[in-house]
Amino acid sequence: MSELMKKDRYRSHLCDAFNGPRALALALALCAVALSTAHAQAPAPASGSRNLLIGEITPMSGPAATVGTRLHQVNKLWVDDLNRLGGVNGQTLELLTCNDEARPERAASCTRDLIDKGVSLLLLNALTAGVRAAQPLLTNGPIALVLTPNIVPSADSFMFQVSPSEVDLTRAIARWLNAGSARSLAVVAATDASGESAVGAARQVFPGAGIELKLARIDLRATDASSQLAAVAAGDVKAIYSAYSGGGASVVVKGYHNLELAQPLIVSYANINAAFVRIVRDELPARLLGTSIGALVPDELPQADARERARAFARRYQEVYGEAPDMLNLIGKLSVDTAESILRHVANPGDAKAVKQYLESTPIESLHSIRFSPQNHVGLGLSDVMLVELKAGRWVKAGPVQ
């Protein structure tokens, strides 16, 4: 038994020895002194763990697992590679992953748990509803990096969005349609928060661009989208946009296939990934398109250093996972590059105010140049977005609408 433990036991016995009202005041005084002294002599917690705790909230199962697992692979690769090289500033990274199952209440629970565990940064890779559920819990930090385009964080918040906004993704579709003189578009939107955000952006963008919008909604539990597609795809509709994130959007592709539609089918930003393509490979339309960041097609990037970063990441990802990275992997790379810049340049990455000031004043050079400001917490814009098309198993810059 240590000397400290012996002293604590002695003080406890001493407190118990005082009985009766006449000794009460003296007993209380001596016990207070004893307990205060014991507290002063107790060993202090280790002065700073050698691990930097990074929280990750992502849907590893459920209807959006095709999104969450792709993002998790990038986060894990980043942590493993940094630790293999000695960590950051002498500290090892530890990734704490919480599967929110694409359920908002679960995302909130994950957020509380990771905050309690003391994470320095939060990679908030949840879908729209999950991010909204987590938001009220982050008013005092930590800094949260979000990927969904449907959340435009307030500039006074500790949340930063590394993806383009839903409005800019929609503007990219309008730009592509206008380039081909197309004047009508059918949209099939899911009834979840992501789908509603897409509908809001569509109503904001397409009428002003001179494009007629035909809209249908589909419940997430639906197993067929044929009726919705039949209602909006007739006539002079030049393209169909499936505003539905996750593997469940395969019902739209299936309905398109069953109706033998001929228009280009544009899928959600979140579905430009290998997992989704595998799900729909037997029912692929003649032209499958989607919105993406330009880094998915490195040759299209204007800056040579960005092209090389994109190619280097593609080589490393291919080496580890045996396949080329997709759009989700690339947007995940933007997130971890932002996180790494914080860890390397902010003395205490757990100080949300210091990190906020850093991000608002410092461009992050990644696959794209990520630029936040005190007025804007969205890091990418319309100039970073392009429409891509699946050809021979690879995503390339989309051709004209025709």
C-alpha cells in the first residue's frame, strides 16, 4: 500500500472516530482539512495525452452505408498514414468512429458521446438530418467539418462545410443544361431532409435560368419509382435528376430502366461513388451523370499542383484499397486535409475559437483551394463543380446534353 493510500485510510478512520454532538464541530473541521489535504496530494491526471482524439460520425450501416463507408476509408487511411510517419507534432492520432446509421437521433447521441470523450475535432460525415441534429450540441465546439452540401453553416458557428453548397451544385446542372439549350428538367426527390434541400435549391435556381422544373417526390421506403418517373419524364424533358442520396436511390435507376427512358439520368452528388455504381450496374442507363468536384477528373483542374495532389491521392488510395477513388473519397480527402492543417498549425486544436480564427483567415491547399472567411463557412463554390459522366467504368467530364 502506498504512503498516500495509508494516509487517506488514516484520515477516514479519524473522521469516523468522532461521535456525539459535542465533538461534531471539531470532527467536521478535521475531516475538511483531511479531505482537502488528500485532494492536494492526489496525483494529477497525465499532463496531456500523447494521442490526439479525432471524432468521426458517419453512417456505416443502414440506407446510406454506401456514403459512410467510403468516407470512413479515407479517414482511416489518413490516420494510419500520419501515425506511420510519426503523427502530428509528436502526437499520435486516434480515430473514434461512431456509426449514426443515418438516423438523426443517433447522430445527436454520437455527438454527445464524442464531446464527452474530449475529441479535438469532429469529422461530421452524417447526412443532412444528422448534421442538423448535431448542430445544437456544438455551440461551444469542438470544430466540426461537414461534407453534406445541404448545410450552409452560420458564420458565427464552429461548423465548417468543405463541400460546395446544394445551390452551387444545382447551378452546375443549370449551366450544363443551358449549354445544350435544354429548357426542361424532371426532378425526383426523396422525402428526407437531403431531398427537401435539393427541391429548395431547384426552385431557387432553375426558373431563373429559364428551365422548366417538373417535380415528383418519392418516399425513402418505396421499392419502385416508375410512377413518379412516368409523371414527370414525358414530353420535352431533356434530362432527369435523381435528388436522392444513398443506396436507396437505386429504385430511381430501376424505374428508369423499367420505363426504358432515354434521357440522361443525373444522380446525386453523394452517389458518384463505386458502391452505388455496383448496386445499379445491371440497370445502368445509356448516360449516367452526376455533379462532382473537379478533382474527380484531375486533367480538368487548372492548377498543376492541385492536379498532382489529386493524382498522388489516387495512387495511394488505389494501393491500399485496390480501386480508384470516387467523388466521396475525394470530398473526404478535402476534409482530412483541412483537419491536418488545423492540427499542424493551431497550438491547441481543441480550442474552437482559435481554430475558427485560423480557418477564417487561412486557405487550405488540397485537391481544391478551400477558402473560408469570417462571413462564409462554405469552402468551395461553383467554380469547383462540374458534371461528370460514367463511361467504360470511369467518371469523365460530361458531354453536352444533346
